[in-house]
Amino acid sequence: MQQLFIPTNKGIAVVYTKNIIRIEASSNYCKVFFDNAQTLTVAKVLHWFEDKLPKKYFFRIHRTHIVNSYFISAISLNSKLTLINGEELQTSRRKKNLVKQMVA
């Protein structure tokens, strides 16, 4: 079980990567969504998370999203991902091949 140490304004948050559903970028901040419905907003860019998370499970599907493949429940023909919590995320045109590789 891999841990990720995320610096926040209150100190360092220690999270288990298996609990991260997705990460959404917004300017110089990111929102980390967990399986227990809590979110964490941190002053880190998406590239920082890309470097720290295991590439075996986490995929950047858009310039604003990284998803954990464990939480994907469906992939539509137009490469829209449905997560187990019901959220739908559109894959960018450039990342559609990555989504096809995830399925294969």
C-alpha cells in the first residue's frame, strides 16, 4: 500500500494512493477526490501528482484530470469515463489511445 505525502497549508497530509479516485486541476491548485467523499485542495499542479503517483494505476486523461483506473466503472465508445461514484469525465482527443490501451 503506497502512501503519498501532500504538503498542505496545515502541514503534510498522508494519504493512501488506493483511496484516490481522481485529481482535478484548477489553475495552480488541485482537488484530490477520495473514495470516502472527502476532497483535499492543495497548491500543487497536476504534473507534481503525475510524477508521484504509480503510473500503473493512474492515468492522465485530460489536461485537467488524472484518474485511478480502479475506480473506472465504464468506458463509452466516445471515450467518456464513468467512475464508480457516478461522475463522468471526457477524455481528451490526444488521450483516447491511452484509454484504449487501458482496456486492452
